[in-house]
Amino acid sequence: MSYELLTEQSLRFQRWRSLKAIAILNVSEPVFWTTACILAILSTSGARGATAAISVILLIVSLVVM
């Protein structure tokens, strides 16, 4: 998202703007966050203590961003 914002809003970075790169990033981002969500669910199943808390936080963040 930062690539899109920088290349669209800043005159300094507009020369590196590529519609193909933006399309690739927009397609791959939901795949990444879905994978992060699945991994967070799998890691929470056997975790306890601080590890479980971190996994739950990762799961919440990935669901919000997705």
C-alpha cells in the first residue's frame, strides 16, 4: 500500500509508478493476508502463554487488514 500511496501522491516517486506493479501487489496482498490468518490459526491451537497471545494478535491484525 505504501508503494501505491508514494507513487500516486508524491511527485518525487511518480517516475517509478507502474500500473503492472500495482496490479501485481493488489492481487498478491489478499493471498498473503489469508496465509497469515491461516498460519495464526494453526499456531494458536497448541500454544500457551505469551505465544498464544501473540498468535491471537496476529490473527486479529490479519483479519482486519484482509
